[in-house]
Amino acid sequence: MAKKVQFVETVLRDANQSLIATRLPFAKFEPMLSTIDKAGYYAAEVWGGATFDVCLRYLNEDPWERLRKIRAGMPNTKLQMLLRGQNVLGYSHYPDDFVKLFVKKSVENGIDVIRIFDALNDVNNLKVAMEATVNAGAIASGTISYTTSPVHTHANYVKMVKELKEMGASTICIKDMAGIMGPQEAYDLVSAIKDAVDLPIDLHTHSTTGLAFMTYLKAVEAGVDIIDTAISPMSGGTSQPATETLAYALRQLGYQVDLDDTATKALADYFKGVRDEFIKDGTLMPKSMATDTQCLTYQIPGGMLSNLLSQLKQMNALDKFDEALLETPKVRADLGYPPLVTPTSQMVGVQAVTNVLTGERYKKVSKEVKAYCRGEYGRTPAPINEEVKAMILGDEKPIEGRYADTLKPIVEPTRQKLGDLAKCDEDVLSYIAFPNLAEKFLEERKAKEENVATYSIVEC
Ligand code: CO
């Protein structure tokens, strides 16, 4: 029997985030929910990552309400979200009570699959979210953040995958956020993981470097079960490779692909218009859709490259670009080879630029890098360079054990503090995640309701 390959459609989350900075409002994709629902995807990635932040910050949408509306419009497809382990959707660690309630409420509001990753691949940062996901009855997709370094060996990845299975993972995701995984690496890593555990494996990559189609093909040959793709008009470049292209190619090679071509065609037709609007208003820049092989040379994600450029531009120091590029891998090595993904990519990038601009390495250090050296982000893949650590921390002692164990519960005190501004747990969670944005949102909602009617019921 033909081996079946399943698809995760990323247009509403990762493609949206990678190409147009997550600016797709609900109203713009609402007409396509039933079409996505009919297309036969393994899951649709629709929430988490930057969607929550952007809903509150730019789109004036309640992210929870968006999720409920997606759920209602797509009753038959598994809804997937991306969660940064103990960071949830933010950039630093939260206390366990918040992580647990956030996961529980995500599932209650409609999420079926939670893809849980940690920027350092420290499984201690995944444990609470994984457990909460399993307890809520959802699929925990234990994720490895893929990167290359002397310490990121297959043996280490396999060890991590076994730990994820122990924690209750129903599927394993290999997350190649930078699109730097080549076909042979994909083949070897998928084979190694397949040999070690009997769980479905999902490979997630980006088209940034142009490797993605070949990488997926070799991963499929090695037995990968699920691949992440984006409907063609929103595919390519910093997004995922195209759904229809992979369906076509894999079928030609004899694999079973259960996607409905009429539905994917309708989706493509619709999203062409959406893409063109975003090109017209400048949100979607042509270079985001192009192939950029610099990441292969420098082994750093595309997003980081453009951040480096814009930082240097702001400082009027574009002539230091080459120097900053050379400094980046050195900082990464000093810090124990963290995978370059949010938030470590920002920390490493900013530090590299600072080192170059001040002309003295680690003379100036961000509070995030300091916290990182104290151990607040978890165990680093390799030890931090001792000299650098001493320079940054001085007499301060790094913490031992899991940082979240040192944090006090936050949900109940926040609930008290918000009083009737928060109508439900979801409001409390939004506030803890993004206090300023959520407060503004809740205040505005309150004012609007007082204007409209005093008896209106707000459903949460
Ligand atoms: Co991604």
C-alpha cells in the first residue's frame, strides 16, 4: 500500500507570520474557513506564535475570540498552535500556574494540537506545558528546535525525542525555523528518530534557502508522516513550500495524499487576491518571497539577517555588517550554541552588533543576555564560555535547577488586581501575557460595552 503523507496548512499562522508579519485580520480569511476545513489537512496551524501579540497590538482583535471563531468555522479539522514552552507566547519564562491555565484554556477554546518547543531544547522547559496538554486531552507535539553546531548531534536529538515521548508526546516535530536543513540531514535525522521511537514525525521547515522541497522529499523517503506547507500564493521564501506542489510531486512518486484539489485550488485563487493586497500596501515585500542562500553561508536565520541590517542602519553603521556577521557565530559559541529561534536569536544578534559597535566584546550586555547567563532561560546546549560568563555575571551566582521553580504563582493575584475589567480567565491570561496591550484592549472593550448597552452578555 502506498505510504500516506499528511499536510499541515500554515497559511493562517506561520505563512502569515513569516511573510506579512502576522497582519492577516480574521475578516480577511473568514470566507475560506469552510474551504480549509474541507481540504483534508492533518491540521491547520492557526494560532500561537506571534498571532496573539499581533491580534492585540495591531488588529484590535481578541485572540481568544478569533480562536473560537476559527473553531466554529472549521469544525472538522484539527487546529494547531505553536507554544514556546515555559515562555508560552512571550519572551521570558512564566510561572507554572500561568502555563497550565493557558494550555487548558487554549484547548477549551478549540485547539487540538499544541506544538511545544524550547529555544534551548531544554526539556525541563517543556515538561509543564506537555503535561498540561495531555491533561487537557489535546495532542502534545514534542518539538526539537533544529540547528547545527558541534553539540547538536543526532545522538543528542534522539535522546531528546525519547524524553519527549516519556513526557507524553503523541507526535514529534522537527522544527527547522531557519530553513537550513538539507535533504541528506533530513533523511538521516528522520531515520534516526524513526529508529528510536514509534511516533508520527512532522517536519517543519521554511523555503528561505530554497532547500525545502528537496528536504521534504528526502524526509518523506525516510518515513516522515507529516509535512508543513502553505497554500501556493502564500508560500515560498521565508514561508513554507507550496501545498499543491508537494501534493502533486508526492502523488507522482506514488505516495498517498488525501488533499482535495478542488478545495486547494479555491484556496489558492482566494489567497492570490489577499497576497496582492499585501504587496500593494507594502506589507509583503518581494524579498520575503525570494530565495536567499545567505543563511547557508552564515548558518543564521533570515529574520536575524534582516534584523542585523536594520539595527546597523539605525545606528548609521551599515559598514559594520560583515563584521557583525562574523561576530554572530562567535557570540553563539560563547553562549553555548543556542538554536537561533525566538528569543535567543534576538539576544545573540543584538549582542553581536553591540560587540562590534562598542569595539569591546561584552562591554555592554542586554538584561536578557545577563538573565540567560544566570540560567533563567534554562540549560544551554553546551556550557557558556567561562571567561565570558565571569565577565557578564561578575559576582552574581547563576541559579541552579529550573528557573520557573523560583517564580511565584501569578494567575490569582492578577485576577484580583483586574477585578471586573477581566470577564473570564482568558482576559486574565491575555493580561499576564501582554499587560499593556491587554489592558488597553480590555479598557476599550469596557468603554464600548458601556456605550452600547448595559445588559449585553459577553461570552468568553
Ligand atoms: Co516556522
